[in-house]
Amino acid sequence: MPRIRKSGEGGLYHDEKRDLWIGVVDIGLNENGGRKQKRVSSRSQSKARDKLRALQAEIDSTGSPLGNKTVAAWSEYWLANICEPKMKPQPFRTYRSYTNNWILPAIGRKNLKEVRPSDLRMIYDKMKAKGLSSSSQLKAHTVMSSMFEAARLERLVKANVTKDIRPPKAGKTTRGTLSPDQTLRILQAAASRPDGSKWLVSLYAGIRQGERLGATLDSVDLENGLFTVHWNMVEANYKHGHEGECSAKSAGRCPQKQLVIPDGMDYRLLKGRFVLLPPKSGEARTFPLPQSLLTALEQHMAELSPRPNPYGLLWPDSDGSPIDSRHDQQQWKTLLADAQVASEGVTTHWARHTAISDFTAAGVPDRTIGEVVGHKSPGVTGNYQHVSSKDAVEAMQKLSDRRR
């Protein structure tokens, strides 16, 4: 007479018709009150018993059996349902890129439970062999850490495998900056250009590209000589609007496409994919303007007033549309040519790096630099003061004096 199994106890029997050894464990009750069971099988009795013991160990340690998803299947769900609704567009695109280009080709077919630290090291080695920096390897580690932590919380794995390996160590990178002579030539060239004030603010206050492109007319307080960074312009991602299958190969071509905006985040829709989101720090910041910038902005806004500007942007394109990042980069290259500064590899980020470098050279404390340029890392700026403080005013004046 077969032994009666107690609730939660596994059993092993032979299915003669299929010639399989079947291991079965009760895992609770279904919605109708019947028993829910999990099965494992093998042609070999010993292997079936090993699988059954592993299943029971999973249940003992996590309270339920782990899933059998592959890394590829889980990553698709994780990106679409956990990352995309909460992340800003550019970080999400970075996560998706690292997942598709490095993680899935290496371990996509593996079961989540079977991924080992050696698999992660293999990915880093492949990246290194392709000439990618240690910072890129660290980014891949960060993406996988997020992916496997989400899997752990969903009880698809017992532990986050990335915690069992030392992450790649990012090397120190030298950020490109302009020399004082180059900076002065660019400032002089910008003074005679219609978009000159955009570059003056960038070189003095180190605003990011998205903050520059998303600046609105109410960013400037001419009366009090202040500039407020309210927004960061991004190109949002699209998702399919159809609930079922869509004939369009990409979400952007879907007739019912929808923009993806992070849950609960304030935003302002401009045109097409262009959206204003809060700055990188998540909060607006205000900094004082030296007289030279104030005068340039006052003149620019007066010239802008009669032009079409349906979105209220401070630096719109000639037809009032938002300027995309590629066009902005081309305008920067043109400015460098006007200033007779070699442009090879000199991106718009150099304006920000130069402002930070010049603040430092002028003896401005990191904490004050942070309140102007929007650093939020405690290691860089410490706790924030109010950005229209006396220190910030003095910092902007020091930079203005340095560039005379």
C-alpha cells in the first residue's frame, strides 16, 4: 500500500506509460480549494530524486518554488514592466542597449537560476576584449544587478548572483575641458551669434544639454538677475498602443503609439517625442547671473519676442520648434569653427566641464559649484545651500572676472 504523503511533503513514483520517474510536491491550494502541485521528472530515478530534493529546498528557503524563466524571457518582462514605467528615457535606453548587446548574447538562453558568477565574468571579459572601458563593464554589472534583484523579489531566484562577485572597478576618466584661451575665443564668437546667449549660459553655469534645450522663458528673472533650471528636454520612448498583435515592427510606427512617461513624474509635452521632464537631480535649481549674461539674455529675449514660439522655449529653433540634441551639437561645432577652435571630439559637454574646471581654478568651493551646476553627489558637493546664496553670487563674479 503506497505511503500517504503529508501536506507539503514530496513524493516520487514511476509512470510506466511514459517510462518517467515523477517527483511531486504540494505547494498550497488553488482558487477552487484543490491542491496545487509542482512536478519534476527524469528517466532516471536518482536524477528525479535529486530534482525533487532541489525543489523542496527552494520551497523551504523561499516559501514557494522558483520559476523556470530564461534570462531572455525575464529581461523582456523586466524591461517592459519594471524599468520602462519608472525610468527616464535615456537611462532606459542605456539599460535596454546593455541587455540586448551584451547580456542576452552571453546568457540569454540560461535559466535564471543557473547563472553563476563565472557567467558574469565572461561578459566583462568579452567587453574588455572588444575594447570597452571598465566603466562600461561596471554599467553592465549595474544593469544585471537590477535585473537579478527584481528576479529575486519575484521569487524567480533565491539570491542576486551579482552580489557574489566583485563588480568591475571603473577607472578614472579625464573629462575634456577647453583652455582659457579657447574659452575666451568661444565667448567672443558667441557674442555675435543669434544663439550666443545659449552658449554663454552653458560656459558660465555648466547647464546640461537637456537643460539648455528645455529652458523656458520663465527660466530667466531679469528683475532679480536669476536663472532657474525647471526642465530637462528628452526624446521620450514610444510603446505600442495596440493591446494585441501589431503589424508595425517598431512601437514608433504603431498607429496607436503612446509616449512612455515615468509613473508619477511631472512632464510637459512639446512636439512629437520631445518632452520636458524634471532636471536630473529631480528638483529645480536657481543660480545668479553676472551682468554680462543678464544683458545678453535680455537682448536675446527682446529679439525672440516677435518670433513664433508656441512652446515658450528660451532657445527654440527658427520656426519655434524644439532643437534636438543633434542640431544642438551641430550649432556647437559651428560656434567652435567661428572661434577657430578644433572641434574633433569636442562635444557640448565640454562647455559644462569647462565651467566646473574654471570654478575650481577660481577657488570656488565644491559645495558652491554643486549648487550652480546641479551636482547632487555628496562626494562632490555635500549638502545643498540655497542657490541664490551670497557664495553663489561671489562664485559667478569670480568666473566673470577670470574671463575678462
